[in-house]
Amino acid sequence: MAGAVGACATGIAAAGDQVAQPDGHYGLRAFETALLGPEHAAEHARLRRAQRTAAYVQGPQPPRYSDTVLRGKAALRAQRGKASQVGKWTTPPFPIPTWAINAAMLPTGKVLFYSYIRPSKDSAGRAALWDPSKGTGPDSFTEVDPPLIDVDGDGDLEKAPIFCSGLSMLADGSVLVVGGILRSHGAYTDPTGHNHVFTFDPWTETWTEQPATEEGRYYPSEVLLADGTTAILSGLTEDPPGGVPNDQLELFVPDNGDADSLGTIQRVPSGDLQMHNYPHLFELPSGDVILAGPNHDDTGLLSTDTFTWTNLPQLDQDRIYSAAVLRPEGPQGSSKVTVLGGFQRDDYTPGYSDSVATTETINASDPNPQWQHDAPLNVPRAFENTVLLPDGSMVTVGGGVGERPDVGNYGATASDKRVELYDPGTDSWRLGPAEQEYRTYPSTALLLPDGRVWSAGDDGNPLGPNGEKSTSDTAEIYSPPYLFAGPRPKIKRAPSQLGYDASFQVRTLGADEQKAVLIAPGATTHAVDMSQRMVPLALDQVVAGVGPKLVSPPNPKVAPPGYYMLFVLNDSGVPSKAVWVHLSE
């Protein structure tokens, strides 16, 4: 019987396993279920899984799934192109002091990143700063470990375990860090979160413990609102046995600016809603906050007037560990959100979940908003990072094949190393050059003020010959195509402070640039960037011999208060290096 099943499975797989359905899903299992029944189809699925597991690439290199078995054959055949078309990895991997599980771009030009001290993963956090102006050597890093606290009430002090927390930028340029891991084993069968809250001041490079949330939060998300408060949602509480969702909405209200004053945490029960860990949240020009996955039913609009939810249509599928972006539209802001890749857990074969290449987009300002399948990626990806670029394009970095029982979230193919570039002119993604290290779970990527992209993280890869995790991390730097497209504009002078709906003058070297954008610095973890947004600026006029006179965003719903990178672009779409401006009422 086993031989018959194997022959049957092989025959059907040959006919259907490589055929993607119109919506981008691989529909073989659904086809088999309808044809053979659920039990027989499940047996076929188990056989295919065994075949795929046997197809690992073993040897002196870390184990990887074979590209010829999994997917991405067409991607590997694609032309890599010139640097002026697809960009280039210009800085090879360089060691960093700890894994970049969480990372944020600071208005000082430095990158904050943090993780844990192995092997005491449950009890000690570690944080560092990277200063790009000092290169990539040891002298470019500064340890800024979080404070000592009694995180679990046992009387012992530990460096606060802030990794796997939420993180976002505040209006004053500080980083808000909420929660983190509490326990992941022992008497607890699933992870739990602590309720500690911290801010990191980029100017003094110091941490401050803020009032705690009501319950623990492991894998929460944050979103900055127009009034300068930050909404906090989701995560897992401290309750045993672990894995208990936190459905509370809380607001972090910053301090009043007095010396030694702290912020406050406010509970808003009317906005309570249970959702998956690390949800995608964006404030819209309407003032509402959109919830856009990762579960297919994690969709809705949160009114920031009443803090109540209204429904939106569901995503076509779960998109666990997907990336998502608020698409740049124009000076009046954007209500258009795209969710990219991710995976849906496989009920037929527990432990396996395949990432997808499909994407979905919704425009919440439409009278009847609906999710629509959008331009797909070339390679199925989960745990990837998508970064907004100043010329209106996007780059997707890293990711992997999904979940596997033997390597967990760390499986990847050679195709996953290649970046993908979104061209808004053709509404399509194209493959670019490959970085040297796999960047899966949880990796990070950030836009730097010089227009390059930092890529780091993944606390497992490169896996050892027996699947053991790496004991160190690296970062790499990607230069997008615009850095190979000719001379760059240069900002000679720009205001450091901006109000809303105000005209302001920028002095440039060529004095004829007519385009400019503001980009909020990223704050990212687990494929979720909780801060990045790009707002194109309206052009008032070009002052001869001086440069563009621009108009700042119309209100804080379009661009919440805070620090932004100001880029000017020439007619070829080449951006300047950014200058930092502070936007406030």
C-alpha cells in the first residue's frame, strides 16, 4: 500500500506541485483533498514533506533546503543586472556586538540594536549603538546595555530582557520600548512577556524606566499617533502556562518636558481587541489606525477619537511574519497599505509552513475598501524586511522558507539572499544582488540617512554543520540603484524645525532640485517596522540660484510629530544625503 501511495503522490505532484494558482497559492493539497479525500491527501502531504526533508544540502556549509527541490529556480536564472539597475552590496558582513533582533534608526545618525546574552536567553538583555561615521570596526560600536531590574520578582537583578519587545520612535526622538520576553521554558510551556517599559534617549544615550503596562507584552506592536501618544497593542502576557494573548489597548503619554518627569500609561478598554503577535499598525490621514494582519482576520480601523474598532474585509490568507508598508502616495498622505509574503500554518503537517510570494493591498480611503492581490514578489518569503526608499521605490531584504520542524524559522534558500526592488512605474518587483549571510528570523533592515540600507540580525544563521545556531551576528550594507545613477544633489542648508502646512526654503548645491520627501526613521523587529513612513512634499516654487521652496505636511495625521530625514532628489531620481528635521505643531 505504501508503494501505491508513493506512486500516486509522485504522479499527482508532478502534475500539480509546481503549478501556482491564480491567487498565488500552491493548490495541490486542495486539489488532492477534493479528488482523494482529506485522509489520503494528508498522507500524500506527509510523503512530500519527507522527500523535501531528505533534500537538504549537507556538507561543510550550513544545511539549507535545495533550491532545485523547494522553489526559486526561475529566480536563480534571472539576470542580476548592473548596479545602476539593481544596486549593490557595498559593505560585506562585519561583526556586530550582539544580534540585531530589534533595531532603530536614531536622529543622531546612529543605529540602536539589542538582543540577549547567550546562553542566558531568558534573563539578560544586551544593547549597542553603531555609528556609521566611524566605519565598521570595533571603535564604531558602543555598549548601551539596558538597566538592571528584577524582571521576574525573584529578588535577582538582571539586565532588562527587552529583546522581542515593541519599539517605535517618539516625537522627541527617543525610542519607546515596551515589554520583552519573561520566560520561555521551565514551568511555562509557551513564551510569556514582562510589563516593563523603557525609553532610550539618543542624545544622552541613556535608558529610563517608565511606568509599566498593566500586563506583560511579548511580541507587541506600537504606533505613534497624531497627538504624540503611542498606542500599544497585542503581545503575550506573563500568565502561566504561557501563550496568553494580551488584548488590551494602552496608550503611552510622554512626559511634560520637566526635568526627571516620566510618561504615563493609560488603559483604554473600549479599544481592546485580540490579535496575532506583532500586528501591522499604521496611522492614516483620517486619524484612524489601520490593522493589517498578520492573521487573515486581523483587519480593522481604530478610531482615535472614540478608540473603537470598525471592521474591514479580511485578508485572503494568514500572513504570519509578513512585512507591511504604508505606501507613499502624495503630500496629503496615504491610506494604502500593502502586506507582503508571510506564511499560513499548515494544519495537515504540523511544524511545516511554506512562505508565499503573494502580496495584498488595501486603500482604506475607498468608499468600499477591499483587499486586492498586488504585484507578487519573485521569491516566497517570510521574516523579510521591506524598506521604503527616497525615490519612491522599495527594497525587500532577506526572509526564508517559513517554518520547518528541524530548523524552525531559520530555513532559507539562495534565492532568499537576493534583494527585491519594487518599481512604482511598472508596479513590479525585480530581483537584485544577494547578500552574503542568510537573514531570516528575526532579522532587521533600516534606511540610513545616506540612502543606503543596513541589514542585520537573525540569531540562528549561519547554522553549523549539525544545525547549531550561530554564536555571533553581522551586518551588511546595501546601496540601491540610485547611488550608481550619477551625481547626487547636496543640501547646503535646511531648517532644523518645521511646523505643519508651512512653506520653507531648502538651499541646494545645484539650486534646481524640484522634488523632496520626508522619511521617518525605522524601528523594526520580526519583519514589522513600527515607525517608517514616507511623505512626498509639495513644491511651492524653485528659487533661482537657491533651491526648492517646499510645503511641510498638512497636519500630524499625515506625518505624526517627530524627527524625519529630509531628502531632495534631482530629475533622475537620485537623492541627496538626508538632513534631520523635527516636525511639530
